[in-house]
Amino acid sequence: MLKIPARVVANCRKTPERAAWLDRLPETVRSVERRWALAVSAPFDNEEVSCAWVAPATLAEGTSVVLKIGMPHMESEHEIEGLRFWDGDPTVRLLDADDGLGAMLLERCEPGTPLRSMPEPEQDLVISGLLRRLWRSPAAPHPFRPLSMLVKHWINETLADKKQWADAGLVGEGLRVFEELPRTAPAEVLLATDLHAGNVLQSERESWLAIDPKPFVGDPAYDATQHLLNCDARLRSEPDGTIRRMADLLELDYERVRLWTFARAAAEAGSHWGDEGRIAVARATAP
């Protein structure tokens, strides 16, 4: 029987499309295992793995790789295309893929230690260096969606969850800023959108490689926010200094980074409504 992490199973209960994907998953794994001549081990089961089935594997000639099968997920729809675009610079390399199945054969990062193991000031340096390398403009035509589409998706989720808002004034202002920022972007590049210290692994090929990109085209200032929000204690205690440090490292406008951070903290729907830390960040960064 195929082992499936509990967090993945829980996410698959949220929509019929994901439930159907989960039902097909054992056959999908067997299919790509045969096609790519893989010996697949038990899947990774940690807090970072919630929207895909990911397992270490070995090719017939003995090369260590990773098999990843993505769950239907709006944000991750173009992960395969993004990995092809970046081609290992500075992401994990895509060795093969089945676009229809969302199946990826990936370079294995060794030793694979997550950047999360490092102190946050050191994380700042690594994350900013990776982001500046990731930010390139894809030539048209390309498959990538605008960042405004991701923002609209979150706005709709937030509006549908209005009864759970902890502070209607704060959320309303966050929604206003959310809608405004994509329209005023000074530049548009391909973004990772979910780059944080849990999605950066130590590697032999390079010191650190990015994994799990969720590509959209838009304002580079947005891409600073996921790392900042993952440093929530530091962001609450010293919001101005923490945001200014990342803006300076990324050579971005401080005010745009602050506004994106505020909008996300104030107006993202989901599990954060009861999160006093997230609310505190929103209040500390509010216009």
C-alpha cells in the first residue's frame, strides 16, 4: 500500500478534484516508476510537504533523484514550466516530467539540509541572493499567469470568509492595497512567490537551491513577503528594520515591500484569522 502523508490527505479532502487525484495516486506512482525505471522509497513526511507526494528514488544506474507528483493546486499550476525556464539556475533541476500527470523527476539535493536550520539573518542573505537570480522576464509567448490573478484568487477567498474576519477595518484596507499594488508595479519578472527557508535546500552543485516554485509574472517586491512572513517574531518586534533589510538586500523600494507585507498579513484568508501574530504584523505594517 502506498504511504501518503497525513497533511497531503487532509488537503485532498478540500475539493472533489483533489480527492480524485488522491484516488489515482497509487497508480500514478506505479506508472512513472515503470516509465523512468525507478526504485521509489517512502515519501518525505514533514511540515513542508502538504501539496504534493514527494519521495526519494534511485534510477537504474544508481543516481539518487526525487519523484514529485503535484496535487491539483491553483498556485502550483505552472511549476513544471517554471523549472524548465530556470533550468537549475538557481533551482533544483528538472530531469524529466509528465505534464499531464503533474509528475516530476528532480535532482536530489545532498545533503538536503533546509535553510531553516540557519539563523534568520543568514537566511536573509541566501533568500535575497536566490531571488535576484530568479527574477528574469520570460519571452512571449509564455504560459505564466500575472500576479494579479493570484491576488484576485486570494481576494475572492477572503471575501467568501467574511464572517471569520478578526478586524474588518484591517482586512478591508488589506484588500484595497492588494488590488492596487499589481496595477502599479514598476517592473514585471517571473516570481517564485513561495520562496522561504523551508523551500531552500543545501546542495553539492551549489551551496543552496530553491525548490517548489509557484511561478507568476509580476512585481518583484511581492517575492520578499513569504520569507518576511515566515520570520514573524522578528517582523513583529522590529517591522521597519526587518522589512528595510530585505528591501535593501534586494535593491527594492522599501515602501512597496512594506505594503505587500501588510496586504498579505491583513487580507489573506484561511488559517490566519485567529493568528494573533499575523494580526500584529498587519497592524505594525499598516499604511
